[in-house]
Amino acid sequence: MYFTKSTNGGKTWAKPHAMFKAHLAPDSCGAFYGCLPNTNERIADIPVIAVDNSTGAHKGNLYVAYYNWTGVYMKMMVATSTDGGKTWKSKPVAPASDKHDQFFEWTNVNSKGVVGVSFMDRRNDAANINYEAFAAFSTNGGTSFGKNVDLSAAPSNPFNDGFGGGFIGDYTGNGWAGVNTLYVTYTDTTVGVDQDFLAGYIR
């Protein structure tokens, strides 16, 4: 993953430099950039960047959420820069400790400097097929994340996406409402077809 920035409103950009390495999930479905294991769902590793614009202790921090293929499963990670992207901490942090696929990650920072991440996770399915939406939070500048919160009312089966397990979308999203509530929009198939669901969590 590479990083570049502009300090003049996008007129010019600094020379890109590497932040960290991320391994893609195997391409078992012809997606060219990785597929969700046990399905034909394409999984792009879209690096999502968030900026701490608060007045807190970690003001100015940059956070990048992405996934890394471990050779066994997709593991969500969060990388942190404390100097405007010049350098990145050598060890990105994993918000989830389980060993099941995690994908479609997103991140945002509230006005108090709390980092909120959301992602799809298969931890509750031993067969590693069904997934649910989860969220986690960091109050120490991305050094660690607290207990994961399950946002889904029921697991989603990717084969109920309306495309036979071929397309549940390309990404999810989240955003803060004030300083306490993180709203997460995610893909859900519990109604028999893939739809966009919205869940909020008050921390």
C-alpha cells in the first residue's frame, strides 16, 4: 500500500512511498484481486483512510484500515501514522482477535479522537461462510481496540445475495453522529437478497 499527500489543495502531490505490505486473498473466482473464501464474491482490498481532526491527544493521526491475507484467512488491520504520513508504525493493529475472515473494513474518527472501525466477520460460523457486521473502538490513538460489538440481528449467507454468491458489493461505510454514536452501513442478505442495512451503536 502506498501513500501520497497534497498540501496545496490537490495542485501537486508528494512522491508516493510505501506504508506497509498487504497480501490479497487468493483469486479463486476470476476477480483479479482476490475472492472471499468459500464463495465467488470479489473482495477488493480498498485502503480506507481517516484523519484525527480533534483537539485530543492524538490530533493529526492518520489511520488506514485494510485486510491482510494470512495464508489461512483475511485479517482486518489498522495502520497508524503520527507524523502526517511520513512514517507508519511498524506493527499495524488487529481490532479483531478471532481467526475467521474479516472484510469490507471502514474507519472514521470522532471529534474526541475516538477511532471507530467496522467490518464484516465470520467468527460465528464454524464453516466460515455466514458473516455479520461488527464494530470496535480505540481511545488510545490506534494502539489497541476494545471489545468487538456485533451489529447484526442475524447472520447473512453470501449465497443469498441474489447473484448465487457472486456479488455482495465492494465496500461498506461508517460515520459518527456527534461523539457517541457510530452509524454503520453494510451488506446484509437476511431478507433473501443482498440489501444495504444501517445500524447505529452508542458507545
